[in-house]
Amino acid sequence: MTSLPQDSIRLTLLTGFSLALALGACSSNGTSATGSGGSPGSGGVVESGGTMSAGGTVPTGGSQSTGNSGGTVASGGSIQTSGGATSAGGTTSAGGATRSGGSSATGGATAAGGTVATGGASGGTTATGGSTGGISARGGAAGSTATGGRTGGSTAAGGSTATGGVSAAGGNTGGARPTGGTTGAGGATASGGITTGDGGILAAESASFHCFNWADPGDNFQSGPLKPTGLSTSDSYDTVLAKANAILSGFQTVLGANSIRIPINEATIVTNPTWWAAYKGVIDAAISKNMNVMVAYWGQAGNNGGKPADTTVFYSMWKSVVDEYVTNDLVYFDIMNEPWALSPTAFITLAVQWLAQFPNVPHNRVVVAGNYNDNDVNQQGKDSRIADCLLSLHIYDSSGTTADTASAALKTHLGPYYSRTIVTEYVGNAGFMQGVTTQMKAYGMGSCYWAGLEGTGGIAKINGTGTNLTLTVNNASTLTLIQSGWSP
């Protein structure tokens, strides 16, 4: 805080008062005396607005240093020749309570605008902080902070701004998630602070994922409808809901997860609407348990596995999902998993088109894949058109089998954009896992381990029959490493 302390203000007033007395004494040796209107004969030191900044005399009829009419000091006085208040109407020697209308030098908006540019009267806020509850460029007194909480964030109306609010050095975490604090309309800008480790709203969204993929046991690149482990396309909605409730209870209590990532494709939704009606039971069960759900598109098996076979059908599929869940802030939309058949530029173009297709989706709930197999986010991170979206990175132990090489690879492929990136797939040997989880923890990132229940390759397996299902852990030491990489 750079506000003037109370003692400094008192010293200024005393100094001014002393100077006024001195000037009055000097004037008695000139042509004017203190007979009427003198200082302090009648009218006192201050009569109408006469706050003294540094040696000011009385506003009317005061002592005259050189016979100047109006009672002001010809030289050295702090008030203008017309008398009255200080030079800029404020209460400080530097020009008043505000320099530019009450907002701070770098944007700390306050409840009533009472901040000062260079420090004002007692109680004023400073150039780098708003008043209590405000959102400033570097965090207010009790609103946004340098590292952010999940409360006090930017809201649907006002969001974060280009130079204030959720910025490179401050931020709110959590914000108004239902309507997306950081959105395409009024959110962080192309050069805003959410592209680096800023602790902003996207960092909070990323960090909130303590997640596992719930995948099809035959992998998610399928030509037909997708069936995550434990489910069958013959299941009704009620059966899917009951199974999902049992399995997700295991995700929470056995694996410690608060989020899942599940697959969709055209055959799951568009060409099999009956299965889609049942499949929604997975999402609905997760929502009922207050779990994040990342719905991710996998291209169908074959030559088009890395891109949509038909963009019209692709958007029809996504419309079904968006229409159903856009109003629920627990549901996130991963535009496309591993777009390996598209160049990075082509995929970013597709992502921009997706945002235009669904303008009602808050951008902080949209996930944009990294290059090719989600293996690098640096190009996506610097593209201003998707600057307010989350990013997705995959990393496997082919990138490095020791803790040091794995950590170095992760940092390289994240670049400065780690705060808005979720590692949506990772798996490998013990050294790799140690390096990746340690680095994710250091960066405050969220992650989705591959996989929770993918056949025998998942971290856990299902026990029981029908809807009476439980989970047991396959590898406790790996689970411990996974959990160690999660942010609080």
C-alpha cells in the first residue's frame, strides 16, 4: 500500500499552520495589518474551504505578502489566487484524492472509486490494489489475490479485462463458473495474463481436475458406439445411471477422483440416439456427485480417426451435447482428442469454427487439443483466438523414462501455457510417473490419468455384477503417484 500514513498528514497540516503564522508576521511589517480579516483575527485560519496543504493562508481577506488583493500569498502559498481549496480540490499535497477520476493507476476498480494514483488521504488504496472486494491488476485487499481462491472471482458481467481483473500477476480462481467469468466476450484478451502461470480462472479450472479417463475397453477409436468399461448398449438410461453411480462412487472413494473424462463419437450420439439417451446417465450420475465431466470427441476408427469424417454430422453430434449440458458448469467440452490427421493450423481453425458454432458455451469450459496427438500446446497457447480456452496435453513415457527427462519433456511441451493446460492423458513407468507428477504439482495443474477402467490396463478394475459394482485398485504405488500430482 502506498497511502500516506496518518503521521505524515498531521505533519503536513502542522507545517502549513506554522508557515501561515510566519507569513502573517511578515505582513505586519508591510502595508497591511491583521486588523480585519487577518490571520487569525476574524474568520480563523479556515473559513470556507480553507484546508491548508502546505502554508496556505485564509481564503478571504487574509494577510497580504505584497498587497495582492484577495488575501492569497503571492509566492509560496499552496492555494490559487482565487483562494479556497487546494490546487486540485483534494486532500493531499500531490493534487487531491484522485488523479484520474478515482480508479487506480493500473486498474484496481473499487466499490466507490476512491483510489488514488500516488497515494492520498488516509484510507485510500494504492496504484497496485483496489479497495476491499475489488479486482485489481495485482489483486485487491480481499477480492482477487495473487494466487487466487475459488471465491471472489470475476463475474459473468464484467469478467476479467485486458489490463486488470484476471491478469498475468493476479487472479481469481473459481469466478462465476456457471456463466464463465473469462469468456470470449469480455474475458482475457489476446495478450492477457491467462497465457502463463498466472493463477487466473483458467488455472483454477485446470487445477480442479483430479481425474481419470473412463474409456471403452477396446480404446475409444471405434467405428460404432462407445461403451466405457462396465456399460452395454443394451442398458437403459436407468441401468446406466445405476451402474455409473456405483462406479463413480468407486472413483471418488477408492481412487480419490473428483472428475472423469469420457468419450463420444458420431455413432454414440447421432446414429444411435437411443444409446445417447441412455449414455447421458453417465454424465448425470457424475453431476449428481458434483464431479467435473470432460466430454471428449474421438474420431471414428480408420483413415478419418484423426479428424471428423463429416463436419455436418460432427457439429450435429456436438449440438446434442451442448444443448443438453451447456448450462451446467461441471461439464466441459473437449473439441477433439488427438487431431493427428490435421495440421496444428488446420485444427486451430476448426476450434475457432467450433467456438463460433456454439457461442453460448463459456470458453473457460472449452478444451482445445495440442498438436497432432495432443503432444505440444505452444502454438495453441499463443493464438489469440483461443486465448480464453483450456488446453489439452498428452504425455507418455516415450518422452522420457527417468524423472528428470520426463519433467523436462513436460515443461518443453507446455511452454509458458501450463496454467491453462490439463494433462488429459499420461501413463508410464515409475521414473516417468515421478517426474511428470512432480512437475504437474509444481505447476498447480490438473490431470486425467489414462485410464481409470480401461480393461486390464486401468488403475482399477470393476467387481460385481449387474448394478451392484465396486472397484479395487490394481497398482497402489502408481495410484499414490497419481494423487501426489494433484493440486489441493
